[in-house]
Amino acid sequence: MTGLSVRDLRVVFDGFVALDGVDLEVPEGDVRFVIGPNGAGKTTMIDAITGLVKATGHVGFDGQDLLGRKVHRIARLGIGRTFQTAAVFEELTVLQNLDIAAGWGRRAVSLLRARRGVPPEVGKALETVRLSAVRDQPAGTLAHGQKQWLEIGMLLVQDARLLLLDEPVAGMSHDERDATGELLGVLSRDRTVLVIEHDMDFLRRYARTVTVMHAGKVLSEGSVAEVQADPRVQEVYLGRGAS
Amino acid sequence: MSPRLRTFAGFGITALLLFAVAPLVLGDFRLGLLAKYLCFAIVAVGIGLAWGRGGMLALGQGVFFGLGGYAMAMHLKLADAGPGELPDFMTLYGQLDALPWWWAPFANPVFALLATVLLPMLVALLLGLLIFRRRVRGAYFAILSQALAAAFAILLIGQQGTTGGTNGLTDIQGFFGYDLNDPVNRRMIYFIIATALLLMLLAAWQLMRSRYGELLVAVRDAEERVRFLGYDPANVKLVAYVVAAGMAGLAGALFVPAVGIISPALIGVVPSIEFVIGVAVGGRASLAGPAIGAIAVAWAKTALSERVPSAWTYFEGLLFVLPIVFLPGGIASLVRLRRRRTAEAPAAPALEKVPS
């Protein structure tokens, strides 16, 4: 099958079980939200998929086995991620950030030349994430929301087919959230998107499917309505405020 | 002025200073000193690339400077001695009746010249593969490279019979057929060194403005982030480290005819630190800063040592601490500050903090 397939994923830190046998299927083109209380293992799951932490079990994407590969090899298979606190190259301009993201496959000769103009995929990404106006500014001077968009833009030029977004709208204003939500819709046209999110309002509006995690396990899965109706979910998570 | 025009003007002025003003203004003795400083400047250009742009605090460039210097000096000693003869110091200590096997290839001028640059690069490549693949960085990288400089100097000292030990390779008379005692030929050496410095600055300029240069800054500032974009940062750093080693080797090779000696005291821990001090004073992330800083510090060392010999060490310590605390961008950042005040232009990728 295509899309992301996670089976029996386990991560143990010094005896602490962070992920305790997670199973997850995200079909191609889905916008899957992963929610859960703090410490449920959401970010750890992304870390395991992208090779940052050691894990056992099985992670597959488009028929490729991911576990055990190095971080940069996994990235080359078309898996891209963002971070809770936006990680952009602050001293480089927006354009330079995007150009670097587009470049792991470049040959040595082209690396040793200066960039001339704007590569087409970079120009397209600038439009998509609405940063054309600030493309020559250092990324460090961008507003918080713009940095998150820049990261998403970097995933676009990287040509990632699986996007793992870690709390992309945390700290964003209302308008920025709406813009990000629309962006998710655009992204999912030819990509698979997995979003970790705490914002319930944002989730209701933009999630196609939802996975609820708790204590390193998948607790519930389904549409937003199905998940909200699940009594176990209400008990550990939604019950405390949203229902 | 556009940045491009400014760069060309900068290169033009540098060339004018090096090729016209300095030879006219300075006497033979001072010009000889300047030739020596320019060698340090070539090392500094490489350190600027590795440290300023790549975040690798290379505290052991003396190793590569020494490899280049010894490769050149071995050839010149063999040439001085004449075909089939042993270099003077070998017969002097009387331990050897035949040339050691690893000396033999250096009799060939082409081999020796290539070795001055390629040998340091090869060593840097092997070291770099071990160091960067294992993700050694920051202070650990600095300590490791410093230890290598110490080890290399000790190794050379221990091999009195084949390397000249503490004395090093001294009293070099000729340079590919030219008599080094002739002031005209010493002047020629100066011009060769000045040309080399200009070429190295050009090479560093191209590397810094290239896509690779942007990538190197990205690796310096967020090494882990770069992995998620599909790059192996170890390879990115390796290129800068190897290039810096090649520049240090070239500088060492040119130092030998300029000064007439290479010895462990010139390539060990202390000189390795002095290379870095020059770069820190000048501004490690800029193009011209490291070269200017290296020349300024070497000049200050001579000037101060001529007057108050004991004070230099303390002054040197201050020179390392003060720029890092108060002026992390070095002399170069003063220029940039002025420029920014006159025109609100976006700054070039500069460095405002010491890499952890």
C-alpha cells in the first residue's frame, strides 16, 4: 500500500517506554491529525519515523522500510518534518533557506557556483507559503508564523511526499491559523500530511482523520466526530475541556 | 556601490597594496617580514572558511602548515645537497649512511610541490572522515585538533636523525635554482607569496558566495536541521576542513623559502593558536578579516617583541579574549557597522556568537 504504515513501533529511553507498540496507517493524500495529552509520545513518534531516535517495529512509506536508516537517507526518501520551535537558518535569507532545502541532489559543480535567480520550484514554494514579499530578508527577522510557513515551504521544495508537522499553529494568531489551515488543504493534494496539534478548534476545521494517543499507545482513531464520541477519548483528553 | 563592484574594488586595492605599494615603501628586511606575515594570512583565509563559515574551531592548523613546510624543505635540502648526497644535518649527526626511503620521492620537484598541498589535504580528509562522521564538534573538535598539533611536533622532535629534531630543517640556500641569499630572489619569493594569497582569497570568495557557502553556514548554525533536508553535514564540513588544510599546507611551503627554516616550534601548539588569534581579531566570518587580522597580529608580535620581549605573551592572551567578548565579528565587523549606518543594507551572513 502507499502512504505511511507504522506497526508495533516501540521507543524506550533508559527504561522509560515512550512508545509502546504504536500502529498507524495513514493513506496517501490524507490529512491526519495526531492528538493526545503531553507525554503521549506524539513527537517521539515523528522522531522515530525520521530516524532521530532509535526504535523497533516497522515503519514503511511507499514500500520503503524506514527504520534503521540514517536521518538524511530517510529525508531523501521524501519524508520531511517541521519542529515545534521553528528551525530555520536564521542568518540566511528566506530565499537561501528554500534554495538549500531544494539542493541535496545537486551536483558538486552546481554547488560551487553562486545561485543565479530563483529556481522555479523555489519560486512556486514562495508563492504557496506567501513569503514572496520577504524573500530577501534574513529568516531570523521573520514573525513566528512566517517561520513556520518557511519550514513548510522548505518541505515543498525538498519535494517531500510525507509531511510531518509538529504543532504548526502553536503561537499563531487567528488569521495565521486560517492561512495555515488552507495551506494544509493545498499540501494534501499530492502529499500525505500528518499533523501533531493541541488546538481543538483548528483540528475540527481542518482534520480529515484523527488519531488519539495516550501513554505511548494509540487510543482511538477515526473521523473527528467518531473520535469525539469515543468515551475513552473523552476520559483522557477531550473530556477535560472540549466536550 | 553594488556588492559586486565593492568586491572587485577590494581585490584591486589589495593587489595594488601588495604588488606596488609594499615593495616600494618597505626595505628588503621589512618586505621579508611581510612575506612571512602573508604566509600566516594564507593559513588564516583557510581558518576563516572552516571556523568562520563552518563553525569548526581548527586549533591545529600547524599540522597542515608543517606538512606543507616540511615537504618543501625536504626537497630544498635535497636540492641544496646535490644529487646522491645526504642533507647536511644527516651527516652531521652521523647516524645515517643512506637516505631514508620516505625522503627519496621528495627529490623530485613535481612530487614535492604537489605534496606540499595534497599531503595536508589527504591527512585532513582521513582525519575529517573519522572526526565528523563520529559527530565530534565544538570544544571537543578544538581540543582534538590542538592535541594533533602537539603530537605532530613531538613526533618531529623525536626523529632527530631524519627530521632535524628540535632544530628542524634549517639553513636552506636555494629555491629551484635561485639563490635565496640574493635580495632580488627574495623579492621574487615575496611576489609569489602575495600572488598565492590573492588566489586563495579569490578561491575563498567563490566558495563563500556559492551555494556550498550558504550550505556551510546552514551547517554551522543548525547542523541537525540540515540532516532533515537530506544532507550529510559531515561531508559539508569535510570539504571546508580539507580546503583549509590545503591552504595551510601551501602557506607552510611558501614560508620555507621566505624564512629559510621550518621547525617544530613553528608548527606546534603555540603557532597553531596564534593562527586562530589572528582570525579572531580580524573577524572570522568575513572574507578579508582573517587575512588582515593575521597580518596585524604577526606585525604586532614583531613590533612588541622588538621593544618589550616579555610582554608579548600577555598581549597575545588579551588579543584572544577581547575580540571574542567585545567584538565577536572582529575588525571586519567595524567596517560592516559603518556601512550599515550609511545604508540600511541586509548584512552578509555574520557570526555574532561563539559556536558551542
